[in-house]
Amino acid sequence: MKGNPMTKTALLAVSILAALAACGGKRKTEDTTPEGPTISNRPGDTTDRSASMFPPEKMDEINRLLERKRPTVSRCLTMAVDNQELPKNSRGKVTLGMTISPAGKAGSIKVIKTSLESKALTDCVIGKVQEIQFPDLPKPYETSYTYAFEAIQ
């Protein structure tokens, strides 16, 4: 084909694009997606860890039990106000961190954050949470929970 050099360049470009389109334009990689359920991403690991996972219904039950304790815990603020550790119009939050044992008891309870500075209040709240009987668990479960307080004037 004689003639216009632009035509030759255009034909060459079209040929290259056609060749790339035919092979997908990229190198083919091997599909390594496993078929069926897997236990671990590590090859050769067949350890069944399902017993150590926390079922969602257990976590929901833990939150329900902490929520159910709210009315009792709110009396802790009343006690702190009555002891004049906090003013009558006090309001704020106390966030606890805890580890729930496999036997369902809260331990290692610590105040993570509080906007109400009262040792009597935080000790009372910790004591009320220690009374809760949580469900049995496959292993210790670390969690946190926040109680909000508002003193009635």
C-alpha cells in the first residue's frame, strides 16, 4: 500500500488495538479464589476456631443486660448528689471497659472516660455492673459500655 504515511500509521495502531482486544489487554492471572468454606487464609491450617467466636445473640444479650441495669445504675448519681459530691443539676456520662469471663462475670472493670468526677459515682456504677450475671462465653470477651446520667432538680 503506497501513499499517505498517516494511513499506514493509523492501520498499524488499529492492528495493535485489535490484537490487545483479542487477548483482553492484560496478562491472564490464575484464579486463586478457594471454592467452598475455608477455615483460615493460611495454607495447611485446619484449626477450627468456630468455638472461640462470639455469637451475635450473646453480644446482644450482654448489651441488653447492661441496658437493663440502667435504672439501678442511675441511682448511683442520686447517691453522689445526696452526698454532695456532685451538684444537683449534674449530667454526664461514664464509660466502662470490662472483660466478661467465660463464666459470665464482669472483671477488670475500669472507667475509660467520665464527664462526672465522683469516686462514689464510679465505684457505685462498677459495683452494679459486677452484680450482672452475663451468659456463658467460649472465651473472655472485652467490651465497653456507656451510661448517661442526668440529675433531676
